[in-house]
Amino acid sequence: MRLEIFGLLGSCALLLAGCDKQSAPAPQAEGASSAQSEAPAGPEQAGTVDMSHRGEAMPTVVFEDPKGAPATLADFKGKPLLVNLWATWCGPCVAEMPTLNTIAGREAARLQVVVISQDSSRALVDGWWAKRSLPHLKPYLDAKSDLGFAYNTGMLPTTILYDAQGKEVWRVIGSMNWDGPRANTLLAEILEAGN
């Protein structure tokens, strides 16, 4: 009886955790639910803002650029950088992707937006990407989830803002409507400062 109760409690904890990056669920179906899962994130899906890492340097983790070549976050220094960790199997990640695309297009002169998949293979990410229209984003890959472990949030999506010198400003744990008022307020500090 105790084992059944612990099993039930464990299942409930996983449901509450959202997209727990330690255990990837089965990929989502491409059928009827895809329209719902790709709707822009609304205010009810606002993640938690964490400023406790403000001023920390970027991790030096190596991941793959869209062509499979090695890349690091330091490659993007010189202009503010919004880093989004996501996965194809993560519903909230998929839901916020169109809003990340919108902000990347609108703020291209002042902000870089890099989306880094935590999926296990390039083929999986490229297959998912080919079915979407996200012209302002490119699919980077961290197949070993080294960045996820470096940030140690235990949750996808996780999004981190860096200033032009590569110092963390804040991170959002959970999904966000990146084209909404809350995100615009969070981004205003760095965009208006021009660094």
C-alpha cells in the first residue's frame, strides 16, 4: 500500500513540475493538438523571474550551431543576448516559440535571440523545425543538455538574458509570452540602455 501511495505522489509531482528536463516524455503528436500547443503563451503561462544570478558570466559550454559546428555563448558577445533552452517534446516551450520569433524579428537591431534545443539529436530538431515558420530564429542544439545542467533550473523552458558584455541580467524559469507586456517590461532595461 505504501509503495502505491508513493508512486501516486511521484506521478502528481511530475505533473506539477511542467517540462522536467531530466525525463523527457514521448514526443507530442503532430495531429489535432498541435494548433493548441503552438498558440502564443498567455499571461497565465508567465514564468518565474530569477535575478539571483545577476552579473554572473556566461557558461563556457560547447553546443552545436544550426550546421552542426561547435558554438559557445561567448560567440554572441557584443550585443544583448536572450538564450532560450527548449525541447520539441515540451508543450510550454513549443507554445512560446512563435513569440520568441516575433521579438527576435522586431528587436534584431538591439537583441540577439538564440534558441537552444535540449533534444537528443539534430535529426529530431531539424525535422520539427522544418514543419514550422520561424524565420527570425535558428535551431541550435545541446544534445547532452550541458547548458541545462549549467543553469541548474530543472525546468524547460528556461530563458536567460545577458548584457552585451556577457553578464547575466535575469532568467525566466517557465514559459513567457515574449511579445507581451511583462516580457517587454523585462527587456526594456537592457534594450533602452543600449548595451
